Amino acid sequence: MIAEHAPAKINLYLHIGPLRSDGLHDLASLFVFTETGDVIRAEQAEALSLEVKGPYADALKSAPVEDNLVWRAARLLQELSGAPHGAAITLEKNLPVAAGIGGGSADAAATLRALVKLWKIKLSDSALSKLAFSLGADVPACLARAPVNVSGAGEILSPGPILPPIWCCLVNPRTPMSTGPIFRDFDAANPAPPQPQAIRFARGGYDALAAALAAARNDLEPFASERAPVIAEMLAMLRAAPGALLARMSGSGATCFALFTSAAAASRAAAKANSAGWWAMASALHVR
């Protein structure tokens, strides 16, 4: 059996640019990944199958399996590689869905990694990344699980900065938020946005990281907050948390995050969010 972790993806910032002819937006972002999240397990079988378990399994079971990104990733890799066997795949769904933390994209990326190993497929990094992009704009960045600068619509990647040891607290109001309406609201308010600019990170410690991120933003945050005012409540709680370096919304929402210099501070913030009735998770970040 092959097991692959599918961590939560966090946009430390997200600058949105013009709508492209392919219907996607140019963007500039820095993706980082938690050490905990969903888990993909795969073992050899005659045919492909997918079982979904975990706290958020029910949110996916009502949809046809063909719509699940894990299934689509497995089918696409099987078709393109000519793999003669199937696989019994289990998705342990620990992260909330439609939450702005790339759960489906990370699951798809973990599925590709697992099946490449299981089926012993020889595939270049560029070919795997191209295949991943055909599944979704965030999937290529989720393949490596290390900090990555993302541009284009998600297909242009470069290694992210080396970060100091850092922990995060993720908070979600337990309400799914669809990406499409948030982008449509952004487009209506910004018919001709400028090209998105990436943020430069000077090598250094926590002060340098906080200063760089303070000069950035999430362009979708105001539009998500208008649809879900609870986002402002979560951000206020996170910004007031002792030791918080920064608090911001991730992706198109509704999950928000705060960065901390210690595991204890992140855990205290998560406990407070849980006591408010929200889903929360504290985790270290992959910083290399």
C-alpha cells in the first residue's frame, strides 16, 4: 500500500489579475502547506475504486464519483500511462470542502504521487505538472508540498522563499463557499485589473516575513467577506490572538489563517476558535 499526505494549501497572499481567454485569471501567490490534512491510500487492484472516509466524507458522498478530483486524477493517469492495473483508493477526508485551502487539489496531487509509485510510472516532473494542471489550476503547486511561487493561472511555478519555522491556525465557519461567485464578484468590481505583482521575500526571520506579507493582500477577501460576514469575525479573533504575526483569508474562502512562531500559540488560537463553534486546526508548515 502507498500512503500520501494531502495537506491544506494556504495562500499567504493572493493577487488577482485580468481574466484570460481560457476563462482563468492571471494571479500571483505564495502557496505554503500544512503538515496535516487529508490522506490518500492506494493499493493494487484489478479495477479502479474509490472509498471516502473521515470527518468530511459525507460532504463528498452525495456527488457522483466521476466528479471527485481523486477519481479524475486516477482515471487520467491510467489513460495517459497505459497502466494495465487498477487501484483501490481510499481518501481520508479530514479537511472541510469548498474551504479555500485546496483540499480537492491536494487530494488530486496526492493521488498522482501515490499512483506513480504504485504503478511504477516513469514520468518527468514537467509532464506530471502539465497533467496536474489539466485537473485544476491549483493541482501543480500541490505536487511538491513545499513553499512555491505561483503565477500564470497556476501553471507557472518557482521555488518559494526559505521560511523560518512557523505554525498556523486554520479556522473555517463550517460553511462551504463556492469559488465561482467570488471571482464573478471580483470581475464585476474590477473589469480591467492590472497584472498581478509577486511579493519579494528578503531572507531573514519572522520580522522580515511579517513585513513582506504586510505589503500583500488577498484580493478576494473583501468579496468573500461580503457574502459571509463571519469571515470578518474569524479574522478579528485571529488578529487578536497572542503571538499572531498575520491573519488573512486563504484562497476564495471561507477559511482564514494566522501565522505563529510557536506550536503552543497556534494551538491556543485553534482551541479558542473551536470553542466559538468553528472548525479549527493547528499545524506546522512545510518550510523547505
